[in-house]
Amino acid sequence: MLIPLFPLEIIVFPYESLNLHIFEPRYRELIQDCEQDNIQFGIPYYRAGHPLKFGSIVELDKISNVYSDGKMDVKTKGVRPFEVKRYVKTYPNKTYPGGYIEELFWEDEADPELRVLIRAQLEELYQYMNIPKRPESLHEDFITFQIAHKVGFNKDQEYAFLQMTAEKDRQTYMLEHLHKMIPMIKEAEEMRKKVQLNGHYKYITPPEL
């Protein structure tokens, strides 16, 4: 299937809302086509000067603002992941690029117990990081794609996560990451508190001999 492509240095997940500022003329044309023809486009991950194979199809939600010079602020939403089989420099009769893609098969059947564990781990993580407000996406029936940018993945982890087709595999991957990350965050926070105490008078009760 041939679709328009908009390579970016970000990884977009299904269900994710993404706000974009569009300034290049070719991508302004793409957004106009999406609005007029109700088409979707793909955002493959772009790294080190090259677009990679995997990304997500997104749909235009709305054009929030159009500036006097033609630049735009738009709201989009991730729909489903894909793999690029072949890039084309320009989509037929357009200025923006395109590519032949294959949509990835994926499903959202979650393990309820893993979901509870992930939520508990995130609550603990946010407590250590002094984040008072939990993400709105962390509701009772959340899908891991909805919170994938909220758990501290690096870009390589995000890219691997996008390619996982089973929700239970994504849950396991996320939980293992949190199990490794939280002790490191806790240790860093304890070190920060110790550093802050340096130079202060310490109230220490000596032991009785």
C-alpha cells in the first residue's frame, strides 16, 4: 500500500495524540490533502539522517491554527504501526514523500494482573520523581501504547516497543523496564538528598557507650 510519509525524529504510538507545527511547504500540502480528502499519513522514525523502517500511521484530528505565512499548528492521533517496504522520494503528483508500507498485525488483549502491576510501579516511580499528577491515559483499562512515553523508555526501547504486536508482550517489556528503572531513580533521589545536606549542621544523637 502506498501512503504519504512525514519522517520525524520522534516515535509515535497508536492511540497517542500528537501536536505538530507544520512549516515546510511540502508538508503543509500534505496536511491540506489530509483535510480535503480525509486521508492518513505515516510517520516513520527518522534517526541520524535516515528514515528507519518502522513507524505509525496517523490521522489528522484538526488544524488548530493557520498563520499568515501559511504555517500551521495541527492535532493528530496515532492509529496503527507499519513497516516501510520501499520509500519513494515524492508521492505521485505531490511534493511530499511517500512509501509502500505493510501494516503490522497487532492486538490489545491485556493481562489484567500485569496492568495492575504496571500501574502500581508507575505510581511508585512518579512518587520518587515528585510528579504529583498521574497521566490521564493511566485509566483502569489503559493500553501500554497510551503510556509508552510516560515510563522513561529511551529511543531504542521505544522503537523496539513499537514493533511488538502482542499487548501482553508489551506489558511484560514495560514491567521489566520499570523494575530496573525504579531502584535507580530511588538511589539517585537518595543521593540528591545527601548532597543537599552537605554543608548543613547535622543533628546526630551519639550512641550510648
